[in-house]
Amino acid sequence: MEFLGELWIPILVSAAAVWVASSILHLVIPIHNNDYAGLPEEDAVLDAMRQQPLPPGEYAFPFSASMKELGEPEMIEKHKRGPVGFLTIQPNGPPGIGRNLALWFAYSIVISIFAAYITSFLTINSAREAFRLTGTVAVLSYAVTHVHNSIWKAQPWKTTAKYLFDGIVFGLLTGAVFAWLGNWGG
């Protein structure tokens, strides 16, 4: 845990830099505006969903409780008929943007802690080495984690590519802050 005392400034500053960059990418340069589409006949769909109130959570449809059930003829027919998908239900009410931004900042701190932790096992002799190592850890943490959504949940690869771009920016920022503010022997 000694690394926390030595690298707390780069940890917090890199998380803040990512938070600001994220805000710019999502609010100023709105590259994510078309990541989602609206439902056709949205009001009718929402009215139908209100008849069967769903608690917040993630749902798959058609749903099968096991791989065996997934292979049953009636389940195969349900998949053929469609629709097939995943649904995330959030709590009712206005979006909790303040809470989400705070959680995003905390998540960024955790990623920076992991980047710092990994450097604690190595002898880093230059800011360049620190940049490469912490930047790589952060890119893996921020970017690569989105690929599974395209593989398993049919998220369009175009959307995943945008999140990969975001993650690379966030990782490079994290690496740059660690290189700048860390005490790296050279």
C-alpha cells in the first residue's frame, strides 16, 4: 500500500483529467449522440410495459434458464420469431446524472489505483516508462472492456469503436499524468 502514499497525486489528477475528457467527449463533441435508437411506436410499447411493471435489472428475451432449454425446439422457434434481445430497466424518475458522474469519478480513481499498483512491482526509471505502463493498464481498463458488448449483446461495432476511442483517450491521459507527476528516478 506504500504506492498509494507515493502516487496519490497522479491517481487523483488522472481521474480528474479523465472525468473532464469524458465530459468533453460526451457533451461538447457529442460523438455518442446516435449510439441508441428510439423504439418505433414508443408510447404503445411503454404502455404495454407498464401493464407488466418490471423491477430495475437486466432482462434477456426470449429467456431460457439453461443451455439445455435454449436448445429445445420451442425456444428455437421463439428465437426465429423474434424479437431477440436484451433490456435494461432503470429505476423510474429523472436520470441521476450527479450520482452517475460521482460513480464515474470513483471508477476512474479505481483504474488509476490499479495502474499505480502495477507500477509498484517494477523499477520505473523514466517518465516514458511510467507513461507506457500506466497508459497501457488504463487503456485496457477503459477501452477493451466494451468489446464484450458487441460479442455477446449485439451492440453495434460502430458504438464499440467509439468507446474504444474514448478508452484510448482516457488511457493516454492517465499515462501522461502519471509520467508528469510521478517521481520516476530519471
